Amino acid sequence: MIFSITFGYFDMVKNKLKLILASASPRRKELLGHLQLPFEIVIKNIPEESHFTDPVNFSKHIAQMKGEAVFKERADNCLVISADTIVSMGNRIYGKPANEAEARIFLSELSGKTHSVFTAVTLNLRHANTLLSNSFVEESKVTFNMITPELMDRYLATKDSLDKAGAYGIQGPSLTFISKVEGDYANVVGFPLSRFVLECETLLKPLTLGQSWFDLF
């Protein structure tokens, strides 16, 4: 849903936007870099906790809090991007494991099954007298083969599981047991880039004067 306080058209040269990524994730940094736009990274650490228990609203709430923590401290023309990725199966949400033992539990539960990966993205925009905010959530499905004890031990030894939702990162050694991905691969990595482009086209259209939204940056 898009909210607007003030609408208007502004000079695109004098009012260039700063693109801010409110995430420390190297994977999101790499994906956003594919747009070949200048951006900076600003991070505010917040507790990744929510009163929501369903995956869509849980991830969206976390993404919104991450973005608001950065956006509220800025007074310039900017677009702040924040995101949160979670893994969900059944009624359970899998965040980042606290340690290797918990990672083993997560992976054992996901072994041989199909689960969902949700990435929520929040865009907070300030441009002259215009304030806009938009959040969306993308879902992909990932299927694991059965993870044998030997394969489990080998994967956990890489430490790849410790800083990722669901205890795995699709772009790494977990590919040894991932059999199928349905939906946006980049979403599973942590940032649904193609959906982000579409959302920016919609959000920024009132500011473009009929030109490309890329020209705002």
C-alpha cells in the first residue's frame, strides 16, 4: 500500500535522490549493485522481533522497523531500502540460528521437504515535500533433498549456516542438497531485485516527469 502526504513534480537535476541500503548483507549489496546506481550503506541495529506470527507480516514488520530506524534520522532527498528474509514451513518461522546446534535442528526439519522463503522490502522516500512509503513481500519455494548425516556435517563445518535465515544460503555449499527452486532465485538470496525494479517504477513515477526513474539518482 502506498501512502502520500504531498504530491508534486520537482526538478530532477536539483533534487537528486540518495539511494540508501539499510542492510549489512553482502548479498543484498551485490544484488542492488546490479542496477549500476550509486548507493551507500547505513545500518541501525534493531531487535529482529515482532508480535506477528505469520511469515508475511512478520518479515514486513521487521523490514519496516529497519528502514524507519535509518529514515527518521535523515533530512535529505533519499530512498531508503530495508529488507528482511525468513524461512517458513508449516506454522514455524526459521530465522538465523543461534549456533551450530540450532542450525542442525533447522536443517534436519527442512530436510527432504519444501519450504517457503519470504523477503519483505520497505521503501521509504523523501523528495522535497513528498514523503512516500511502500512495502511488499515476495515468496519463493525451495525443496531440499534428504540431507545425509555426512552431508550435514560437511555443510555445518563450512559455517555457512550461521548468519542466514533457515540456516542456509542458496548461493553457497547448500546447493549440495537443494533440489528445486520455484519463484525468484534472487528472493531466496535475500533481495527480490526484479520485483524491486517494478515497485520503484510505480513508487517513483510521480517524480520522473516522464523520464526514467533511474535518472532520479
